[in-house]
Amino acid sequence: MDIFLRPDFARICGFTATDLKNLFGDRFAELLASLKFMGEMDATATPFDLEAKILNWRGGYNFDGEP
């Protein structure tokens, strides 16, 4: 059974912006360093810039239409 589009399961599919910070925030520095090294982010970028980039990649996609 595909639960992805069922409203009663929408909140368990994917990550919220808060989830990204709470679950992966400790890895932002390492990811930021890698992206800078690869030229994917400016050398002066901060963890806040990375968070904005991740949220942009994520695109705000959700399954229940709620922000």
C-alpha cells in the first residue's frame, strides 16, 4: 500500500526544516567544507548559507499541502 499521498501519513514522509537542523545540523560543517572544496559553494559561505541551500534543494515539498 502506497501511503505517501494519504493525509494521515503525510507527516512521516520526508523531513521538515526543523528535522534537517536537528538530525543533520552536526554534519553541516563537514558538508559545507566539501561543497566549498568542490566549488559548489562560495569560499565565504556560512552554515546558514548551507541551510538555505539545503532548503532550496528540498524545495518545500510536502505531501499534505501544509507549509
